[in-house]
Amino acid sequence: MEIKKFVIPAQAAIQTLIFQNCLKVSLISNHWIPAYAGMTE
């Protein structure tokens, strides 16, 4: 029986982790948007 191994390039794995972290931040910060000077009237 032949066992096939799947290799994921390290860069792809790192990009996936970065994407997941950005997604978490965007989901958390979705309820609060900081107001900067000039944004409010």
C-alpha cells in the first residue's frame, strides 16, 4: 500500500495563519470603528 504525503509550502501556511488572524481582528472590530479627526461632522 502506497502512502501519499501532501506537502504544504511554509509560505502558504504562514499566509493562511495571517489571513486567519486578520479575519479574527475584523470580526472583533466589526462592532467598533474608531473615529479619527475629520470623520465626524
